[in-house]
Amino acid sequence: MILIVDDERYIRSSLSGLLKDEGYKTETAESAEKAESLIKKNRYDLILLDIQMAGKDGITFLEDNKEALTNSTVIIISGKADISTAVMAIKLGSYDFIEKPLSPERVLITVRQALRLSQSLKTEQKLTSRILDSYRIVGDSLAIKNLVGLIEKSSLSDATILITGDNGTGKELVAHQIHYLSARKTESFVTVNCPAIPENLFESELFGHVKGAFTGALKDRVGRFQTASGGTLFLDEIGDIPPAMQAKLLRVLESGQFEKVGSDDTLTSDCRLIAATNRDLEKLIETSAFRQDLYYRLNVLNIRVPSLAERTEDIPQLVSYFLKSSDSGNEFEFSSDAIGVLATYSWPGNIRQLKNFIQQILVTCEPGEITVDDIERIRSSKTTDWANSILPDENRLSAAVRNFERGFLSDSYSRFEGNIAAMARHLNMDRGNLSKKLKALKIV
């Protein structure tokens, strides 16, 4: 749908006729005020907007309706060739500026290009949204809210980031989130698993090599820094990088320059570097296993990913998420007691361990409700000593109570279809206290 905003009747009718002949649907408005009432009720793919009108002018219309025009492409039309006005309109988000008298050919070409670009941007936004959802960080705990805030802030910068945290906490997930929220989201995200690369091939892996540089170099190879140029390079488990490579990595971080193995030609890479580790790099520095200057260069921004034991209140959401993402997950449901029991375990393997545990339940249990007995049976069958990984009594009790309350009240809230008054009567609770409890537990 195209909206034509102009105070001249002839312009409105001629533009509407021209565009309708090309198969477009149009509506017209004789003033900015009329256009404002229309964009509140309807969504327009494109708006042809006159700058000089009686009452509110086009520039003021753009300034006053930034949010409402987020999903609409605007083309400015004006009888006065004013460069400063055109520049201002472009800064306010308009796509192009067409002078009057209007050329039908120019109008149609500009409209087609604007709509094509608009469709491309919408497709990109949908794709990015789907990608971000696949790397979604699940949870409402304070620890996760703080983490998400750091991710959003970090995505606005190109500074090097060091992500720290235990195995299985989701460090690579965080790196993906930062990339797809950044201005580099349309470029490559390249991962290097440092422990998996043989020491003698590390330099070639990062910087590439030319044919004949060493035995087995049968052809030129592009390195990861070159592949990631314009995008993001993620060095996973940076603490395992060979000492001999650390000085070369430091040089690239400082200058953006490197040479392929066997070549004297200097190349450059414009990539954003994100590194992650589960090791204590400061302790490695003390034993000379990691360069201090490289550590400072990597640790410009630091993001620590919390362990699952620090965010046990997220376990109900994580369980629900893993069930929904499983092919057979909709056939299972955890009882409130079972969810509470899961919170008493410290999960040394963190999110990865919880996910694997849920998968084991789906494979070994019959469809239906998963009970405490099911969980204990699987736990007792493990070769790992789960008892040594149980939270301290005080933490176990608080975690179990919190998760039981959340599961129990969530079930009750669903059963009463959100009627808090009826729910309070049934539970013999004060309505105000129940409402506060539901909000505190993120149920409403």
C-alpha cells in the first residue's frame, strides 16, 4: 500500500492514477495531519510526501512520526529544489528526493527501487530475527538480565571482547548474539576452536599460506583472519593458543596486518575479534604460559557468563525451552516437584549438561508427566557421583522452594486462565500478596 500526501488535488490524483495503472494500491491525504491519522490505523509500505504544505510541513511530519514510520519507506516530493531541505529529509530517514514537476518515469523508477530495497531490508530483518532466536539466551534471572545488557552494549562497539565462564555456560552463544546484534551481522561469523588445531598448523589456520610454503601445502589457502574480514572472528578457548603464536596474534590485533605463511606480502583484516576461555588467564600469566600484553589487548571488554548454579531460577524456562525444541518434547511435562528437584543440583556441566539430561529423559521415559522418581532413577544410573555435586543445604532449600513455587503457581495461573482473584480464593491467599508473588516469579 502506498500513501500519497500532498495538498494539491491534481498531484494526488495524477500520482494515484499513475501508480494504480502499475498495479499498486494507493490512498491519499491532503495534509500532514490527515496522514498522521491514517498511519495510526494502517501500515504503508511507501509514503510519497510533499515537503511544502499548508499547516504542518513534510519535515515536521517526519520529525513527529519517527516511530510510526519505522516500517515505511518515505520519498520526498517538492516544487522547490532546496538542497539543505533534501539533506535534512534524508537524515530523518527518507529514501529519496524528487523535484516537481514530477516526471512519471522518474517517479516509477524511484518507487520500484524504494520498494525493492524495503523488501530486501524486511527479508534481512526476518532472517536476522530467526538467527537470533536460534541463539536465544533463555532466562529471566538477574544474572541473565545483566548478561543480556552487556551483550547489547558490546554489540554497539567494535572493541575486542573476552568472554569468560565455565564449560557449557554458553560462551559461543554470547559471541553469536553480539555478532548478529552488531552492524557486522550481514558479514561472516568465523569460529576457530583453538584446542582442536595442531600447533604446527596454527599459523596457517589463522593467516593462511601460499603453495609450497611447507610440506603438504599443495595450493594457496585463505586464513581465518582474511575470511572474517568485515565480520567477526571468534577464537574459542584462547587460553590454549600456542605460546609461539601469541606474539603474532598480538601484532594482528594492534595493526590489523599479517602475512600468509611463505609470503612476504602484507595483508590486512577488518574483523571484530571475540575470544573466549574457561581458564584463568591471569594465573597462566603468572606461569608465563600466556602473554600479559596479549591478555590486556584481548580484555578490552569483558563478559562473564554465569554458571547454571548461579541462576537456578531459570531452570523451569530452560526445561520448557529444551522440551519445545525437541521433536518429541510436546509429549512430556515435568511436575512442579520434579522442576524443584532439578534446582537442587549444581550442574557442573552447566546448560550443556542440563540439555543432555533432558534428552536422556526423553529417550528413557514414557511420554507423560516426568516425576521426581524419574529424575532420581536417571541420576542414580549415572556413573558420575551426583551427590558430590549437590548444592549446599541452604542453597538447595532456597532453590527448591523458589522453583517449586514458580512451577506450582504457574500451573495454577494457567488452570484459572489468569483470573488472579479466583486463584487467590482457591489458594486461600490475599489477592494483593498473590499478585506480588506472581510478578516476583515472572509469571505475569
